[in-house]
Amino acid sequence: MTYTLITANRNYSSWSLRPWVLLKALGIPFEDRIEPFTRPVNYEAFRDFSPTGQVPVLIDGDRTVWDSLGITLYLAERHPAVWPADEAARAWSYSAVTEMHAGFRELRNRCTMNVGVRVALPEIGAALAAEIARLVELWEDGLLRFGGPWLAGPAFTAVDAFYAPVAWRVRTYALDVGAPAAAWVDQMIAHPAMQLWEQAALDEAWREESHEAEIAAAGTLIADHRRQIAG
């Protein structure tokens, strides 16, 4: 039976991107079901298919698996390529994935994901600068330790998928991450799965007011490459 992955808007939903790009990159078949954000809080509508009222959600027969990390762990039991084959790289990836899942709150709050726009931040500030420095340290550590070109070695794995939304953030807000990390960002964005996601984001007709307000609050909008909506 083919999985069904339920996700939200391509421009905004960073948590949805993680399992989506992982499944696509690894060539694991799934039915792609989009439930767009239509209001600031979508809990009641999403409760129809999600125990938490959030996305992403993976449906496997009569099983419902929720949360990007929960989905990744579930997939890893069935698809060995989810994690690196090398034991040391796998151990490092577990830590890097959980650090992303639980941390980087300033980055999430200040630089929300919006694939189709470009924003100039008025300032970085100490808290965001510290998180960017940690990102650079982490990415360079993985690239150097395991030889690249992906974060944990020669193959695309879950750790790349978990940092995929950050690649969009780096581009959207022109964050300075230095040459080695920027090379990974460029490679990540150029991946065919990411290109599919980006094209869907640019073609998307949905706009959700609170997500758009977050972009307006973040800084100065300098470009919007998304399909223009009449009215």
C-alpha cells in the first residue's frame, strides 16, 4: 500500500517540507495530499485527519503517524536509506536532526519560511546571529567529518531533509553562512525534489493573512516571485 502524506502550503509549511522532500529524494512512492492553511489557527479543520490538528501527517493503511520526526522514525524502520549507512554519521545525524526539531527558535520566529519572496532584515541581532553561527558550525562539522557533499556523507538522508527549510530561509533573508555551508544550501535548493517544491510554491494561489503578516513584520519585502493573485 502506498503512503499518503498530508501537508500544507508549499510557501509556508516548513514542517511539511521535511518528510515530503525525504520521500521524494529517496524515491519512496506516496500520495501527495495538500490541506492548505486557510486561517491563523487551523486546528479544528486539521483535527479531521491529525490527532494534533497539525501537519504533516503520514497515513499508512489504518495507521496515522504525525510530526515530522515521528514520520521520519517510522519511515526509517521500513527504508534503510533514511539514515546514513555509516554508524558514526548516523549517530551525528540523530543529534543534528533532534537539535533542529527542538531548537533554533529565533530563526523560526524571525525568519519564517516563505519560498517565493525575498526579504531584507533590518538587523540580525545577537540571538539570531548566535543561531546562525551554530548552524554554520553544525553544517561545516558534518561536511568536513563525513566528506560531503551532503551533511552526513555522500547520500541525501534525513538530516538534509530536516535542514531543507533552512536552505529556503538562507535564500529568502540573504543570511550569511559562509562558503562551505552556502555550497550545501545551493546544492539543496538545486535538488530535483526541492525544485518541484519551489515550482509548486511559486504557482500556489493560496495566501494566508497571518503568514503574510509575519513576512511584513520580518523586514522589507524586496521581491515576490509567486504567482500574482488578482484583487
